[in-house]
Amino acid sequence: MSKPFAINIIELTILLKELSARFKLDSLRQEISACESFASSPTKIDIAVFGRFKAGKSSFLNHLIGRPVLPVAAVPLTAVITRLRYGPNDRAIVEFLHGQSQEIPITQIKEYVTEKENPANQKNVAAITVELPQLKDLSPLEFCRYSWRRKRFHAQHPNNP
């Protein structure tokens, strides 16, 4: 697995400024200024990853994280939102449709999100939040596994969120 993808936005802004000056890209001044303003604020960016099943969302995020945390399946996964965010230690929190939550080791994520381990979301999982130390500069990420199963579930259970 590759190293985690984490770029310091301040370093990136400095690099963009140098490149735009070198190549006389004056049209980028406004965008670079916006990046500088963002870099100096405590605001974090929320990123959502959407796509059809087998589009490579889990593989992409595992590469971004730098290790295989999210399961990669050969069959469609259940429609469970998986949030990735910074935490001082590896951990996962399963949130259930009935409102309760349970902490699990990250090695057990597949038991709650894969069709094989949780067919048709029989465990009533609403979402899973995964906390990882290497996401300090990237948190939070939202990974929505939206598939035909979620559409079918909501069609059959219109009163569930």
C-alpha cells in the first residue's frame, strides 16, 4: 500500500504561487488568493465520494488512506454511509437505524457493510464512522455506497431515513 496522500495546503499554495509566477499565469491570482485565505482559516473541507458499485470508491479511499481499511468486494455492497475522519487511534463506530451506536475494531467493518456479511442491511446499519490517525489533514471524508439496494430499501420502507 502506498503512503497516505496528505498535502499541506500552505505548501501547496506556495508551490502554486511559484509556478504561476514562473509561467506568468496571472489568471490564477484570484484562485491562489482564495487558497491562501482558506489555508489560514481553521475550516476543514468535507469531501464526499459517490459512484456506481464497482467504480473503485473503496480502492480509491484505501489508496488515499495508505492502507486497506475499507473492504473491496466483488459483489455490490449494502448502502451504508462510511465516514472517514481523524482520530488519535484506529477505531470504527457503527450507528444503527434505531439510534444506538457501537464501537468496533476497524477489522470488523466488512461485517456491517458488505452484502455477504450483512445481506440487505439486516443489521440495520445507518452509517459507520472510521477514525484514523493518518487522516489528520484530510478529515472528514464521507464515502457513500449508493447502489440499487438503497433505492429498493427506501422503496420498500418509505418511513426509514
